[in-house]
Amino acid sequence: MKFDTAYSLTLDEKLSIYDVRELNFDETADFDSDREPFLCPNDACRAAFDGGNVLSTFNAKNVNYLRTPHFKNKPGTRHIKGCRYASDHKTATGESDDEREDNFPSEFVLTRRQYLRKSPAISADASPSPEPASVAENRTQTSHHNNDTAPDKTSVFAHPVECYVSNIDDKDKLKAMPLKIGEHTATYWAFFKKIEYLQDNKGLIYWGRIKAIKDYISSFRIDFEKKVWFDKKPYSVNVYLSKKLIDSYRKRTAFLEQIKAAAGSQRPLYCFFYGVTPELKQVPSKQNPEQTFGVFSANIENLDHLIIREAPGIE
Ligand SMILES: [Zn+2]
């Protein structure tokens, strides 16, 4: 049984596995999913057992993964009768549903979710309220789900990307599932755009197979295999990741591990990004600096909105 969400005892919140991955890789957060208790997201079910009735995680700490990350039952995890997360509560597709992400968030939120640990200092506070207003306010965004369904929004880019990649064989589904980003609403199918068609529309999630990753030690350039045609001429496409961007990234270690492995990998890898659209620029030629040539290029502005990964079956 694959869980779309789980209740985190220490954060007093329901988290997706993508939230958990965020926290694991975040160097500013004291969080290790192997040491954190995750419980059944069904409120009635969770209330029936003590805090030791925990779930386990799959692909929560693997920087590069192929199979969809998720929560799952441990051999001894118990559920109340009728809980949809009980192992004997099989779905029509059975175990094979582990192979795809079927919780499609309807909105990709561009500002990062705040994860607040349930502070033990609260009980020592002289405040007569059991829950100080500031904590309650911060929680309203994410803890108003009174049922056991997964949160409908995500701020983790990997989540919509996993929905797209793992369901690429089901185009009807991708064309039916709605996705909102910023002010725009479209379907998953319409929001993901092959890099060679980037001139069709701005503000989409562009993706393409990586031709090469240029490692300049503290900065990187990702070159795409496919070219963009403009005025009947083909142009290379790339995105640039600056040293400043990487150095200030809170998931810097995990990111460097991933991109360095990708740069030396022989396997087909794909880059997905949101937030910038490569535009035609003139850059000086290496052989003859007097001359320039055209390339479609963009500077990535937010590493949270860029992913390098394998994507079997996507082409
Ligand atoms: Zn349960």
C-alpha cells in the first residue's frame, strides 16, 4: 500500500513524501526521516493507536530515484477497520500502483511551504492559550484538512514532475488533470513543454534531454540535445546556474552531489525547469572572439524549480 501523505508527529502536520525529501536535504533544517515518526493520515485511525504505530518511507533520502517515492506500512503497522491505508484494502490495480504517482496536486505553489516543528517551548509558555496565535496562524495554510486525503497543493517541484513522468504512458490522464501555477490554470499535459517548442508559450515547465553538463567548478551550464528553430535556423538551448545561486542554496550539498553525478553519467537524463524562458542571445565565439553566435539561453533564478532526473519512456 502506497500512502500519498502521512502525519508527522513532530511537525503536527500532514506531509507528502516530497515535503519529507525537502526537509531531509535542507541543510538549515534538523530533520532526518529515518528518525521521525510518521503516522497514518486518517485522523480516526491515528487516534485509535499510540505514537509507536508508525509508517516507513520509500525513496525519502535517495538523491536520484527511479521509482516513485512514497510512505508505506511497516510489517507491524495497524489500522482500524475500513481505513483505506490498511494493507488488505487493495486498490483495483493492486501493487502495481506503486509504480506511478497518482496524487496529482492541483496547484504548484511558488513560495516555499513553511515547516514548523511543534515546539516543546510552547507548553512552558505562560500564555493561557494552549496554542499561541502565531503557531495557529502559520498552520492554517496546511492543517485544515480534516479528512485523510492528501493536500491539494504542493510547493515541491519534484511532485508535479513525478506526476508527469510516472504517468507519461497515460496521456488521457495528463490531459484531464488540472494544474495551477501562479495565475495560470491548464492541464498537466499543457503545462509541460518540450524544450524545442519553448517559443510556443511563456511561463511553462520546459523539459528536454540533456546533451551535456558543463562543470565550471562553482557554476554549471546544462545544454539540451534538441535545438530551437528560429528564422529557419537551428539554435542550441541551455540554462546557466551561477555560483551565487548554488552557494546560497539550502540544499547545496544534495544538489552538487546530483549535478556532478549527472555530469559524469552515461545514462539518458532530463532537465525540467520552471520560472524562466530561454531567449535568443548573442555570445562570443571561442575560436574567434570577434565573432558572435546565437543561442537560446536563460539564467536559472531558483534552484527549487529545476530538476535533473531520469525519465524512462518520456520520448
Ligand atoms: Zn490507518
